[in-house]
Amino acid sequence: MQEPLIETERLKLIQVTANDAPAVADYYRRNQEHLKPWEPARDPYFYSLEGTEERLHKAWLNSQSGSGYSFGLVLKDSGDLIGMCAFSNIVRGVFQACHLGYSIDGAWEGKGLMSEAISGGIAYMFNEVGLHRIMANHLPHNRRSEMLLRKLGFEREGYAKAYLMINGVWQDHVLNALVRVG
């Protein structure tokens, strides 16, 4: 695991690379059923070490080009990787914005860790990367995501029909954003 890019009270957020593929692949394999209702359908290659290495290499290239940042959420006390968050599709120019995606191990859900992690990530994206706007969307029935985003200060901006294909079905999404003040 890399040195943390962001530290919170209980977590280190590391910028994941291909070297972290074993831990990331394990995270997704053990949470396959937990994450299935909220994520795109995944083929077996997604869960393989090779597939994970490929995705993480692309994520590293995105960070080098400034088009996205993918973080592994690592518990400080144990060193275990328990979640992921990504600030992706960064657009510069007059927009200065990105999308946020996140997931957490089912065993660690409901303990405030995702809020803690994303708070640190938001501060980094606003203060270090210089973004103005972060957008995060959720399925209408995903109350945990809705509550998390409200807690973090995101505001609902709209509703998109058949927005993303989740688990093999085009699903509506609630559109939210957090705008940097000042």
C-alpha cells in the first residue's frame, strides 16, 4: 500500500495503483453481492487480478493527467482496505468539476467511515486540485447514499430518467452537487 494522500481520524486514503490490485480485487470479490444492486453488471474479468491491475493502471494514468483520482480507503489501525472512492471525469476550463463515486465493505457500512473519507476527499479536490463543483448521483431508493450526500452538504439538483445501467437495467438517478463556497 502506498503512503496516504489524505488522512482522516480513522482512515488513510491512498491513491491506488496496480501494486494495490490484490487488495482491491479482494475487496470487490468479498463485496460482490453487497454492491450488486448499486453498480453496473460486472463480468468475471472485473474481479480477476489481471482485470483489477488493468483498471488501476488506467486510474493511475488518469491521476497523472489530472482527469481523475481513485482512492482506496484503508483503516489506520489494521491496514485493511475497506472501501473505494473516485473523483472522475474531471473537466477543467470554465466548469472545474468532477463526478464522485464510492463504495464501502458491507461489514463497515453505517459506521460513519464513508462520510469521513469523502469529507477528506472533498477538501483535497477543492483545496489541492482546485475544483469548483463535485457531482454525485444516486438511485432513488438508495437512502444511505441520499443521507450521506445530504450530510456532506450536497444539494439535489434534478432527476435523470434511465441515467445509468445498474445491474443490467437502465436506472433513474437523483442528481446532486456540492459547490465550493468562495
